[in-house]
Amino acid sequence: MARKKGEGLCLRCWTRSPTRPVTQAENLMVGLDGRVEWLARFAEFATERHCVARACLMVSAVGRLVVDGGPCHPQAILERSRCPGRSAGPLARALEEFLVGEHLAFGLDQQARLAQGRRQRRVDATPAALRPAVQAFADHLVSSRERARRAGTRPRADSTIEQTLSIVRDLAVFLTGERAKHDWAIVEVGDVEGFLGQCGANRRRRLHVARQFFRWARKHKLVLVDPTRDLPGMPRSGFTGPTLTLAQQRRLFRRWSTDPNVHPHEALWASPCWPDRWL
């Protein structure tokens, strides 16, 4: 019976030894013919951030990814290590941090993938007859954002694009369900007004998105006439009158908080036409 040679440690100490993942990685590299020369460094990286058992599991998982028949490039291994669902998984996150730090891969860009899934779910919820136009409009929004990034302007956020697609989806559901219209070309002004009337508190935002969509649709010959062109918008809420400059506001605040001769109700008599002696 052959005797196994160890490091002079008992099973419990050997199981918790921080050198165990590195030794496992070195043994795997012998059988992998140097296809992952960074595996030992990854084992050290994983040991510093996880327990020994978890680090060994990560090293074994990377070894299985190398021999599964796929490309052995670090970026390809990183992509295959991702778990399905919202979370990429601990192995993918650890690999991403290590490979990006070693300048071996570009990363997973998990947030962009999740945003793409949210956009696609909104498009898929659109009625089938009106869905192709909504899909093309979603692609237009994403490409416009990429152009804005290259130009150095302010690109749309993921939440803005998702809200826009949600309103277009709701408009398509209203047209097919309430008006029995299955073509964007036959949408009339009354249809858009009926859709805007369903939610008065959000009318401004819905009207803006509807105008944006139908301008794009008219440009791409999906509709002949923009039904939102003559719809009146809602006036902006909030104060729109004259205001004081920041320096004048500071002088007034200093007057009200430090001058003992000021009437205690003077701040309640606020008027845009302040006497010059106060400012």
C-alpha cells in the first residue's frame, strides 16, 4: 500500500492551509499545458478574498472551463463563468476583478446586460402587431446614446430609455385593446388624446414620449402624419416669476437674522420688488 506524502499536516490543518489553492492550481497547470499561466496568480488572489475551501472550488471551476472545449482566452473563460440570472456569481465576479486588474480581459459589463434584458422585456410585452416598430425604436434610442457618448454630450441613462419604452408599450397596449388598431399608420389624434387622458398626472411625460416616438416613426416612413403635432402641451409647474440673485438673497438673510431693528414679519411680506435699501 503506497503512502501519500503530504506537508506534515493533519487533515484539518491541510484543509485550512492557505497554500492549498496555489498547489491545486499548479497541479492543474501541469495537465493544461500552460494554457492558463495566470491560474496560480488567480489562486493567490482568491485565497486573499475568500476562505480556502471557496478558493479551491474557484480554481477547480476555472480548470473545468478550460477543458470544456471552448476558447481558452481569458475573456472567453470570463464570459463562460457567468451564472444565468441577475447575479453573475462569485466566480465570475472574482475572475472579473482579477483579469481586469491583470489587464487580461475587459470585464463583464453586467449592468449593461441587465439593462438590455429590461429593455427587451418591455419590447416583448408590446402587442405582436406593433412590436417591430417598438423594437426598432428601442435600437434607435440605444444607438443615439452611443453617438452622444462619442460626441461627449449628455447620453440618456438606462432608466430614461426604459421609461420611454414603457410608455410606448402602454400606448401600443391601449391602441390594440381600447381602439382595436393594429397598425401605427392609422393612429389618430383622438387615440393619443384618449391615451393621455388615462393618466392626467403623467400627461406631460407621456406626451413628450409620444411626440418623440411619432417623430421617429414619421422619419422612417412608418406613419404619414404625426398625430401628436398639434396636441397642446401642459404648462410647466412651479414658480416662474422673477427671483433674486444669490448675493441679494444672502444680504436679505443676513438682515433678517442679525439686524435687531427688522420687523419680525418682514420675511413674510416677500415680494419680487424689494426696496433697494434692503438689498
